[in-house]
Amino acid sequence: QVQLVESGGGLVQPGGSLRLSCAASGFSFSDVAMSWVRRAPGKDLEWVASITDSGGRSVHVDAVKGRFTISRDNAKNTLYLQMNNLKPEDTALYFCAMGGSTTWKSRGSWGQGTQVTVSS
């Protein structure tokens, strides 16, 4: 069965960095586009970034462009999100999800999430 296990979250000061990881199993990881999504307190799930199955192309929501970078290592079945220059508004529960920017929601498959808190 599909398993997506996120890690790497934590408490960081504004301007700091974190690297999230998502270990995938139970499916052919290298054949599937992947995404990161997040849920801020009191808000709906928000798409953050997606990457193609090969890793050759990626897209990011405007709010994180230039600060976050999605990547993947298909040999390790792992998805990453490098987050730099973090802001308080980035505070959220971050999930990795199967699917690209237009399909992740309908696929309905994401992990338990990892909490990112940006605060001084």
C-alpha cells in the first residue's frame, strides 16, 4: 500500500532554513509526479510545489518562489522541499502528495505531515 512519511519539520526563526523529506513506498515512485502541500492553522490545504516524475521540471506557488525548491531522488524514493528565508506565514503542517499541481487533490494520497513553525 502507498506510504508517504514526511520528516524534517521543526521550529525555526524568521529567515531560517529547513529541509523537508518524504520517504515514499508501495508504488513506483519514479513514475509519479509529486507535490508538497500545506495546511496553515485555520485554513484549507494549499498547494506549494510540484515536480515531474523524472524531476526535470518543477513549479512553485508564487508565495514561495525564490525561497523554496522542490526536488527528488528517484534512486532513494524520496521527495524533498528545501525552504530558505522562512517567514511566519509559512507556518503550517506540510504534506507530500502523489500527483502534480492539478491532480494531487483528486488522487487524495498524502502522508501524515510534518509541522513547520516559523517564529521568533
